[in-house]
Amino acid sequence: MAKSKAPAQTFEEARYLRKLSSTRTPVRVCLMSGETLDGYIEYWDQSFIRLTREPEAPNLFIFKHDICYIAELGE
């Protein structure tokens, strides 16, 4: 019996980012460089996310290939 391959795209990333965006869940984005940024994800597409931060901090567009992980923050 031949083994089937895993699907190339599961669409779980889009579902998760949609949930984080719609609920404005506070997140910490850890970059490949080790830098961490806090805020909430306002927008995303195939290449990047927009991280909205505190009023005194600028909002950022972050390329997905620069992200190590995204963690939800406790409130």
C-alpha cells in the first residue's frame, strides 16, 4: 500500500491569523534575529503581517520569513 503525501497547504495558518486578528488577541512576535515585538495582528497576507502596537510605538509590517514564532500573550 502506497503512503499518501501530506497536503502542501492546510490553510491552518490563515485560520489562526484570522482568529488572532478578529479578536485582537495580544501577541508577541519573535523574529529570527531574536528581537521580540508585542501588539496585535491587524492585517496579514501571503508575505507579511501588520503588527499594531501601543499608541507611542509605530505599527510594523513584518515579513513572514523573518518571523520565528508568534505567541499569544496572557491578559
